[in-house]
Amino acid sequence: MESPYRDTFRIWGYRFGIGEKTLAIVGAMRGDEVHQQFVCAQLVSRLETMEREGMIAPGQEILVIPSANPFSMNVEKRFWALDGTDINRMFPGYDLGETTQRIASGVFEAIKDYKYGIQLASSYQTGEFMPHVRMLKTGFEDVETAKLFGLPYVYVRTPKPFDTTTLNYNWQIWDTKACSIYAGKNSDVSPEACQVPVNAIMRFIVNVGIADSASGANRPSFNTIVLDEQDLVTINSPAAGIFQNLCSPGHEVSKGEIIARIIDPYDGSVRSDIASPCDGVVFHLLGKPLTLLHTPIFMIRKY
């Protein structure tokens, strides 16, 4: 699309292999998803090497779109910089609609016919998650395929009304085996943070037969656990103040164990000790130093 200032708006895709539309990978759709874009950049680099060395199976095509929203990333805005709308709430898009509807339409037209779809996603909830694959219950979800990433968890969730306009939901409705990968913070581009999602996607590529296992992508994986919403217990903050976290994602907790404190920001006293309501593992925790009353601060995967 032509822009009234600066450069023309373009979305770049990288294709590997020739043949059936097998796998599409979409990275950043929001301006703060630097981690997601960086993961895609690492995938592009690896796939270039694999294609050059003949490790991509004949008759298979992979498409990688590192970013669908470079404008917002350039000005450090999470949503579309001009009107604050979210591209990932505009699918399947409308080519005669508002700007973000037209962007979603253009992206979806390019990716809707692929057999498998992977979105590098971020949550509306701030903080850190256990690495996991997430998919919506549409009647078309394929949990067994999601296990092929070899991540610790597959989280299957009943869609809410606003989920019906997301990429994950519409991909599934259009008969793509689609899922989203959540693998940490949006801004962390350290090699350690990116290794988990990159290795998971490379494992998937090998496990579904797109690439030769000799590529070195078939790395050790977890015994994946499938989670439903009732398997997770949400803890809301009982007070406002400074959030002092005492654990991290993956930390095993016991019922009654103190896992965080809310500190008074003026006198340093403890406003509230946060105890785990059950035995389990920390699945998600708040990533901000301050919290408000009733803010979700933990999700515990209960045993």
C-alpha cells in the first residue's frame, strides 16, 4: 500500500522449496513483537541453509512472513499506529475495508491454502509463560499435530467472541491445521530466549516430513501435556502495590507456599503474601513491577 509519508507499506515473505503449500509461519503482527520477528529471522536463516543443502523434502513449500506490521514496530506502538486497531482482530480481513482489515485480507489470501499454519503470538496478558502451543476449540483443532512441536504443553481454549476474528481461528475454519506458539517475552531477543521456539518449529518441520532429519532439527523434546482451561488456576492480586515475585515459570509449588508479595510502595511493608491455592507448576506470572487490585498475577497448572 502507498503511504502518505515515508516508504510504501510492504509485507515480505520468504519461500523455501517448490510444490504443495505445506507450511506457513507468521511472525510479528503487533509493533512490540520483536521476539516473534527475531525468531522468524532465525528460521529464515536456517531454512536458507537447509534449502541450499537439499534438506527440504521434494514437493513441499514453506512460507515465512517475519512481520505483518513494520510501521507500528518502527514507532514502537503495539497496535496500528494511526488508529490503534489490532491486525490480529481483523481476520479473515476485507480488501475494501479499513487499513488493518486490508492488511489482514492480504496476509490471509497469501497463507489460507497451506496445510499447516504457525503463528508466533503474544498474549494480551503481560508477563512470562511456560513455552506452549495454543489452539482454539473450533471443531477443527488437531491436538496430535500440536504435540509434534515437543513443547511442554498444548493449551486448548474455548474461543471467546473476539477470538473469531483472530488468525488462529480463521486459519482453522479454512481447513489449515493451525496453532500459535507462546515462548516468552515480546522484547527478549537473546539467543537463549529464541532457541526454544526455533528448535520447536524445526522439530515440527522434521516430524511432519517437510525436512530431512539429518538437518539436525530433530532435537530432544518434552513429553507434551495437553491442558484445558479448567487445568489452570488464576490468582488475582488482593491489593495494589509493588509486585515482588518469588518464583518463575516452570517452578513447582505446593499448596500454601508463598510465591509472591505485594509491597506498600511508600513504607515498604508487606500488604499481602500471595500463597499458591494448590499443588502445581507456575504456568504464567505477571511481568510488571507494579500491580493493581484484582489484576491476574499468576496462572498455576494444578496437579
